[in-house]
Amino acid sequence: MTFAELSSFLEKLERTSSRIEITKILAELYKKASNTEVDKITYLLLGSLAPAYKGIVFNLAERMMIGVLAKAYGLEQKKVQQVYKREGDLGNTASVLAQREKGKVQRSKLSVTDVFERLSEIAKDEGEKSVERKIEGMAKLLSELDSQSSRFVARIPVGRLRLGFSDKTILDALSWMEVGDKSKKAKLEKAYQVVPDVGFLAKKVKQFGIDKASENIKPVVGVPVLPMLAQRIKSPTEMIKKMGKVFVEPKFDGLRVLIHYKKVGAREEISAFTRNLNNVVEMFSELKGIGKHVNAKELILDTEAVGMDPEMVKMANFQTTMQRRRKYDIEEKAKSIPLKFQVFDIIFRDGKSFMDRPYFERREILKKTILDDKLLIVDDAVVTDNPEIINREYREKIKAGLEGVIVKKYDTAYIPGRTGWRWVKMKEEEAASGKLADTIDCVVMGYSAGRGKRVSFGLGQFLVGVLDPPAGGMIKTVTKVGTGLTDEQFRELKKRLSGLEVKDKPKEYADVSKLLQPDFWVEPSLVVEIAADEITKSPNHSAGLALRFPRLVRFRDDKSPDQATTVAEVKKLYEM
């Protein structure tokens, strides 16, 4: 397939807002794609060159792309900036310049594979003068593309292709391609939870069909498994009623990390994936030599990285632990915030997947796998079917300075995501002070300019929403936030959002009331944890509910937008 053909599909997708129509267009595209190019097409549809966990980035900022366009079309940067200011989009700017300066109305003959490979080569270029080579390579590629193709390619290096759908819509489309509806999506989702690589799955489906492509999928060391998540239940009595016999374990205020370890000869391969599938192993120098602490040649562990305060000889809070994710002064941070890993599950060891094994079996395997408690600590657990014991454990953990407890079904399999009554969290209750008993993870949708003192921040309020999976993963508004931020947080939030601004409301957002529309829309990227006093019904917010007296708790850099709280979960909290 030529890239010009693909760009025609991209244009259709860009013009389409209906989720079902997007799915049908994608299904038609997948029918036309060949087995050898379908994975590449899938990554390009998502504005990338590989699954997120591989961490392939272009390192070309918008200002560099202005230079790319100037070089591609033989213009001064000032001229390009004028067009960019008017268009407000790098892709549209490239398209206008391609037509105006080069008269490029003819269709490019470059194939999808040609463009993908050249983009990959540019992204992977490192070392001395790599930026100059990247700019030269991008400019040459754009100069060989027609105006429509250049519109989409120019957006990819800065992560602005966004066509309004995610991996989940790709799975819908693969099912639609094969059977004309979404009836086979569940099989694909189960495979995706174990190997979250839609390009890989698309290629398998084209080669073997959905049934064969999705069977016998097991974890791969170095490829993140989607983590299992906890639900909320009102009381220990209800927990026992829904779950039966349970394990009660401590809940730590740390960073969720899935550790992957493999011994290859004398060398160790180690990865550490967060909930949003980023590999942050370079932040954890403690994991070097992890082989001494485990009885395995290859291993996937589910853990919580918990920072320690050396002076106070106690566990640090989440914000302190998160400082370990900074890219600079890593060794200094490791000394000032040493880490231990609270290990609570084992997913894979020496060629065997344990995801389908009951939890009580996985715990026994885990105990035999961890050799000491110097680095990896197997969580304490109490087995019970008595609500009073859950209450007792909860009170003891709160008294000890922990967040609360996690209650886990005794015989549950490891099921990624937040489904069924398998894991339930019980955090410190604030009901006595009139506050909501749990926080909510929201996606920032946009912000309004500051007034009064906040003029200096450039931001006064920000609009947030929650996910609605039954509505195709749309993000629905739930509150505006303008309190609970320090001056420094206001400045940091403005800095983070400035790089995410877009001209129009993203297609991922449901309709937003005129009363709530922000001055500036932003891409769905930043997740924030919000506390509130209560939840009320709302005719204005598209979630149907609103948070009263919302306050920013913290930025959740460990979560991606598709891991935000859902409308259904907010409704449960409302009922509670």
C-alpha cells in the first residue's frame, strides 16, 4: 500500500467523530492491508512507531519541526512560523506549504513501509550531530510526499497525529474486519492484556485469524502485562459477601512496578514497568544484581516500590518516592531515597505463566522464589472470612502509617484491569470529616486563564473528566478545579499543559456544556488525583455527576488516561 492511500484513510478518520464509523473505516483499511505492512500501519495510525513500552521517541520539538518544514520547502523559518501561527497545526502547515511552494498535488509513490522505515531510522538516530541528521532526514522525507501525506507525517514526531481513538478501537476494528461486528473483541482483549502490542496482534490476526491469534498467549519477559487493579466496596461485610475467603494485605503509598528479570549467560536483562507501561528501570539502581535475591532464571513480579526516609527510618510518601523517576542525579536520589520493593504477586517464572493459577497458589510460589528480604519483601497477609478481622487489620495498618489494606479473593486468577470482585482497596476513610471516602483519578481536558493573582500563573481553573468505556472510552466532564493548589503547583500545571494545547476540542471528549468550556483545550494526556467533599448529580456535567469542593492531591505520572477512574466507578462512590 502506498502512503498516499493510507493518508486517504487517515483523512477520513480525521473527519469522522462517530466511534462506530471510525471502527468501520479501520476495518476496511485492515482488509486492504497486507500481512507484511499491517503492524506498521497500526503503529502509524496511533502516531507512533512501536508500542509505548519500547520508548521510541523522535526528540524533535515543535521549534525543530519549524526548521524541518523550512528546509523541506525551501523557505525562511519566519515564513513557516507565519503560516503555523495562522493554521495552529504543524500538519496543516506542512500541507499548505507543500501545495503552495512545491505545487505538490501529485500522489506520492512511497509505500507505507518506505515511510515507516525512514521514520524509524530518524527516531533511532543517536550520537553527535544526531539532531541535525534528524532534521535533514525529516525534511527530505516531507519533500518527497504529496500535501495530504505530508500533513499526517509532520504531526508524528511531536505526537500530534491524534485521530480520536486508542488501542481499544483497533481491537474493535480487527473484530469488525473478520466478523462484521465486535463479537470477537473479548478474545483480542484477553490477548492484549498479556501482550499489549496492537501491531503485533494485528499481524497475528491477518496471518492466522482471531481465534488462533488469541489462543495460548502467555507473558513475555520484557513485555509489560497490564496490571490487575482494585475495586471499591463499601464495607468489610459486603467484601466477604461478594468475595468469600480473602487475603488482607497492607496498602502502601508507593509506585506500582512490574519487575521483569531474565538471566542470559552472565548478563541480566531487567525491566521495570509502571502502570502506564513505561520502562523506568534506569531509575532503580537497586535492581542491578536482582538475580542474587531470586530463585529463577526469568521472572515477572508485581510489586510496589516504596521509598524509605533514611533519617526517619520510615516509609516515604508517594510524592517523595516519585522523585526517583527524575532523569537526572539518579545515584544521588538513590542515596537520599533508598527503595525496597513490596512484592505481592508472581505472574511468570522460568517459562511458566501463573496468571490462571489461584492466588493462594501464586503466593506459595512467590515465597519459594524470593530468597531474602533485603530488596524484595513479600507482603504480609492474613487469611479470613470474618469482616471484623478486615476492620482490625485496616485499623492497625492506618495506625502504622500505611494507606490502608488491599483485600484479595483467596482463589482469584490474575485478571488485568478492574473487573469483578477480586481485589478491593480500603483506604483511610475521611467520611467522619465530611469528605469523600476515596480520591478520583481524572484526565485534564482544558484550562481557563487566570484572573487576579492567578494572572501570573497563566491558569485559574482546569476542567477534568473521567472515562466512560461503554461510550467507546469517551472522557466525560466531572468537575472544574481551582482550589487546593499551591502557587508552585499552579506554575507546574501551566507548564505541563502548555505543551498539550490544541486548537479544537479533542474527539475523545464527550460534549461539554457551554458553561464549562475552557479557554484552552489540551490533549488527553495528564492524569491528576482529585479529592472532594462529596458527589452530587449534575445536569451540566456529561458524566451526570459532579465533585463538590474538588482539590488537587497530586499529579499521577504513573497513570495514562485510559487508566483514569470511570463513570461507573464514580457512580459507585456516589451510591456509597
